[in-house]
Amino acid sequence: MPYLPNTTWKRRFSIGTLLLLVLGLPEDARASTPDLLLLTEENPPQNFTDPRTGEIRGIYGDIVGLLLARTGIRAEVRPLPWNRAYAEALARPNTCVFATTMTPARLPLFKWIGPLTEERVFVFSRSDWRDPVASPADLVGTPVMVQENSGVAQLLAELGIEAMPAQLSQMGRMVAKGRADLFAAAESIGRSIASQGGFEARPLLQLASYRAGIACNLRTEDETLSRLNAAAIAAREDGSLDMILARYR
């Protein structure tokens, strides 16, 4: 009778070995495994690294900290360039990116925590801009600088406004040096861009009002997201979210 390898035993051995390896880890190492990977960008006042502590702070940095503290959910929070953070959240289970504009095109791509904030989007200029702007039609033929691959960039495309994509960290300097006369951003971010460039920003035209939240990969655990959304609702009702917003405005 020919010898047949015991493939069932091999599978059991492999699984058992894996369990022993996991269970053999120190308890504190297993407990430190994060439930979520939370990615963000350097985008004050929404999110930024505190140079004194190395922690992610800002409007969304503080909101995330509050939600994690209230739920006890373990998470690793990591800053990355926006394009990479967004792509990781699209591709990697239990990975989220914040703060993310909740555009119609993005809604089905993610599971969401929020909406958490709402903010107006403006086209801004330097204070020396003199041409009147009453509607998007007045911007035809005038490039408007905008963060590449952002929700605001999508908005410009929908309105037929020519976009000049740029990295967020460079926009203030580029406007200050005359590389662009106009730029589009959420209201609070627009003020930060102008501050970084050392000029005064003037809102020319409100384009929209948008909601934002935390966008999570579709293969993120529903129970984890339910707990975070419940904490967000409670924080809104007890005024904690408003207190965070007031801290940065």
C-alpha cells in the first residue's frame, strides 16, 4: 500500500504552531496590537505634529484622541503625505485617514466615522487682488491653486474651475512668490496657508459648505466603528466637539 502524506495533520500542525507562536507572545505585546491604523497629514489647524511632544494635535488630532480615550480602542496614529495616507486607507483593512471630505464620490469608497465637522470652502486671494469675483464663471481662465487629490480639488473640477495642483505644505510660499494669485481651501486651512506664506488672505468667493470625518477601509470591523461613532455622537451632544473647535479658531 503506497504511503500517503497526512496532509490533515500538517494543516493542524501549522495552525497549532501559529497559535502557540501567538499565545507564546508576552501578554503586554499582544495587548499592544492596535485595533486601527489612523493616518493623517500635516495640515494645521486640522492636524499637525506637536514639536514638543511628537503627538498629533489640531482639530482632528484632538477629536481622535478624545474618541479613542472614551472607547478604549487601541490605535496607531501616523502622519504621512496625503496621497499615500489616502491610498493606504483605500487598500488596507482596519486603516483610516483623517480629516477626509465627505464628497459624493468618496462616500461609497469607505466606512465613515462622522460627520464630525462642517466647514465652508472659499477661493482666497492675497489682499492686493483687485478683480471682482461674484461666481465661478468669473474665474474662467484663471488657475486656482489647490491641494492635489483633495476634496476641494474635486469641487473645482465639478465647477469647471481650472485647478493648479500643489502640495499643501508648499501652497503658502507659492502664493507669496506670485506663482498663483488665487487658492482654494476650507476656511480654517486657508488662514493657515496664508500664515505660512506670510501674507493676508482675502476670501473672494464661497464655493460650498462641506462635511468631513474619518474615512476607514471597507474591511474595517463594524463593531469598532460603531463604538467610535457612538462616542462621536455623545461628544457632540455634551459639547466636547464644540470645545475642541473653539480651541483652534
